[in-house]
Amino acid sequence: MASIEIGQPLTARGKATRARIVEAATELVRAHGVANTSLDAVLAASDTSKSQLYHYFADKDDLVLAVIQRQTECVLATHESHLRKLHSLAGLRRWRDAVVELSRQTDCAGGCPLGSLVSELAESPRPRELLAESFARWEALLVAGFGAIQARSGTRRDCDLTELATVVLAALQGGLLLAQTTRSTRALELALDMAIDRVEAQLA
């Protein structure tokens, strides 16, 4: 992913200032959306000045790219703890259970942080490109896990692991969207269960 910084923070204080701006912007965007998040609101929430903000970001669009990066790291960190240890279908189902439980804990509100950004930014070329890279990284974690499952089971069945990862990720995103709408995890559970059944049929 290409660097998006305008001014590189060379000191610990500078890095902290930039991080504070991005964190404030991320929280505001998550709560109110990109369109309803103003730079003035970011300045107030981060307790920074305009000169500080414009030292690191050319404009709001530039800051939004940093928000995408921040949300990507947060989302992947949440899932990596399960997916990097993925060596069995039981492990995949534990990840599924963790995803459902996380949604249940938030009363299914908010949806996927990356999916929510897509709904606002998919028609803007550079944000779409960065979001596509984010989902590709997520998909790669699944591909690696499926490869480990396949190697451990000793199966020689010819299957497209990337396609299986796409199936699971699509089920996750669609399930989270419906869960957000209905305030119930049922659609998420069904979608992930059907996707995992497809994985099992291909890898078992």
C-alpha cells in the first residue's frame, strides 16, 4: 500500500500528533460517516491546530486514506489472532463463533468498519483501490489458513483456495450487513455456516 503522508513525523511527538489526528478522524467517521465528518470536528476531537493537521494531510481526502489504513489494521488485528492459527476446520468454526459473538456484543450495530467505508467510498478511485487492497490482505489470511488445513489433512483435491476465501469473505460481509439491518446475528450465522460447509466439501 502506498504511503499517503504529506509530512513525515520525524519525532516521537510528531508521530503521536499524527496518530491522534487519525484516531480522532477514525472514531468520527465510524460514528457519523465520511460525509458527516468535518475537519473542524477532527481538530476539536484531536485537540490539534489546522497547521498541525495540514502538516500531515493535504486535505480531507488525504486524511480519509489514513482512516482506511487505520481501520484496516484494526480489523485485521481482530481477525489475525484466529486466522494465523488456522490449521483445521474446527479452527475455522472457532473464528466463525468469535465473529458472531463480536457482532452480538455490539447488538449488531455498525457493521464491518471496512464494509461501511466501501458503502461511502467505492466510487472514488483511490479510496476504492486502498479498500480493495485491504480486503485482499484479509482474503490472503484465509487463503493461508485453507492451505494449512489442506496440508494437514493431506488432501490432494484440486480446488481454488482464493475462490474459497472469496466465498467466506463475501458471506461475512453480507451476513454483517443483514445483521446490522435486522439487529440479529441469524443471517450472519447462516451465511458463514454455508460458506464453511463449502470449504469443508472442498478441503475435507
